[in-house]
Amino acid sequence: MSDQPFDQNTITGTPAVDAYHSSRRHAEVYGTYRAVVLVASTRAAAGRYPDKSGPTAVSMIREAGHECADPIVVADGEPLRAQMQHFLRDLPVGQRPDLLVTSGGTGLMPDDLTPELTREFLDRQLPGVMHAIWAAGLEHIHTAGLSRGEVGVAGRTLVVNLPGSGGGVKDGMGVVLPLLDHVFQQLNGHRDAGHRSPAADESVATPAAGFQPSGVQGDHPVDRADSVVVSVRVTEEPLDAATVQATAASETTGAVVGFSGLIRNHDAGRSVTELDYTAHPTASTVLQRVCEEVAQEFPGVRVVAEHRIGRLGVGDSAMEVAVAASHRKIAFQVCDALVDRIKERVPIWKEQHLEDGTHEWVNL
């Protein structure tokens, strides 16, 4: 491993980045993952001192059996943001790392901005992991709690901020590495990941030849192709689940997972008679954008999403989503992610009409 600084002004063309891109084999089997280490240090990037935190992280990742190129050393601030943008957003989904570790920039100096930059990319935070890293560090040094690191997921990548010291990196990687299987099994659709007993593990049969791990597409070009948003609609017309699912399917489809959001007759212990859905004029545009975002994150799927507006009665469908893929697990995972994002971001509101004659707006 080299301690020499890398050119902070380039995203591609450095030895570490080129080595990373030369390794195309993504983690298709749980237990082997592809990692990138970014060192945020203006002084190290300028060659004023040799960084040791990055090589420490790389060494531990490799010793654990995972793939990792030499560390990429960049200045704090915008150069770090550019590298994170490259690995977490600009690369095609199938080429992004499973694990991205940063070291440095987590303190209180004016240019210590790693946590702030990291939060720009995270979809979900994992504060419990960060607390475990702090606890591990506090066993060795009382100032470990001053590290302002973040841990979370950006798409399908686990992102971990560690301090810029060798000891801090050792403590942090000691916490993170044993969690990787559990993290990626959950990201890939294993909802019981981390909760199985040893006896249960021993009873699991060896997968048959050709079996695709949960949430992992195959090697056929169709599975790696760009995903397609087939149809998106906000309408006052009744929705039909069978039609939506048939629209999503194609000759390459091995599984179609559908979601039907139905009007139920109760809410918070009260009887509901009907709902009125009202859409902002941009609702169709936002729904299209949300579907495209999810499609970009997961290759090889076909997506259809429809949302009904107007007055709906009990039993009517307010939302239909269908995801078609070669394998069922990825279809379930994408459908779940898409429904969550639609409910969070599409500007459609509902007014509940209750049996007692009152009414109320929900989730405004």
C-alpha cells in the first residue's frame, strides 16, 4: 500500500481509482464485498505528512477478505465531496462500492466537514453503529467522543466516517467489519438478518445451482440493463391491480410484485366511511421523478405506478404499484422502496370522512 498523496483535483485517473474500476466483480455472494477508502486531509493531500489512517483501513478490509484498492487521499471540503459524488451517485449502480469508508475531517477544526458532506448523500442514518464506534474508542482514549462521524446507507452502499488517526480507524473498523453481512443481507431483503440463532444457521440448506441471493440480480445482460419506468399516472379513474401488473411484465420477467393501497374502514379506533384525495398540480411530475430515481438505483427492473384522486370508498384502491424483475427478491425490495418513497414525497393529500359525521386531513 502506498502512502503517497493522490491528485486531489481529479476523480478518475489516480492509481487508487483506476485500481478500483479495474475490479468489476461485485459482491454476488454474501461475505465478500467491495470497498473504497477516502482520506480527507488537506495536509496529507499536499504531501506535508504521510497519512496512516487510510492504509490501516485498507489493510483491515483486505484481511477480512474483502476487495479494496489503495486509499484515495483528498483535501477536506469540495475535493472530498467530489469523490463521494463519484462513487455514490455518478457511477452506475452496479459499479458502486458496497462499503465506503472515510477517515479524517470529523473533528472541530473549521475545515472538518466530513460529516456534513456525508449527510448530503445518506438516505438513512445508522446512529447505533456510530455509538458503538464511539464506545470502542472511549475504551482507549477519552477524547474519542469528540469525533462527529456519521454512519448510514446511500443507495446500496454503507458509508462510514472514521477519525483520521490509526487508532480511531482500528476501533471503528473493528465495529463495522463484523456487521457487514447483517447490513447487506437486510439491504438485500433478508428481514431476519442478525436475528438468527446458530442452530438455525446450521439448518439452512446449501442453495441450488443458479440460485440468486436475496435482492441480487443475475449476470444476464437484462439483469444489468437500465431499468424502465413503463407507466406513471395520477387519475380519477378506478385502478386495476391486474392491469398494472400486466403492464409491468415483459418476456424477460420472472416475477412481478404488486402493491395495492386500499381504503380501510377504520383509523385510530374510529370508523371511516370514505376518503377524498387531492393532488397538487405537480403530483404527476413528482411521481414520475420518484419512479425514475428508484429505477436508477436498481438495474434490470420495470416499474408501473398509479395513484387515484377524488372521492374513494372503503375497499377502493388508492395506489397501485408493480415492479417486474427476473428474480422475486429484487422485485419485492424495489416495490417496497418505491411505495415508501411515493408516500413520502408525492404531493397528494387525503381527507378522511368518519362515521360520526366529522372529517379530518391526514399527513398534511
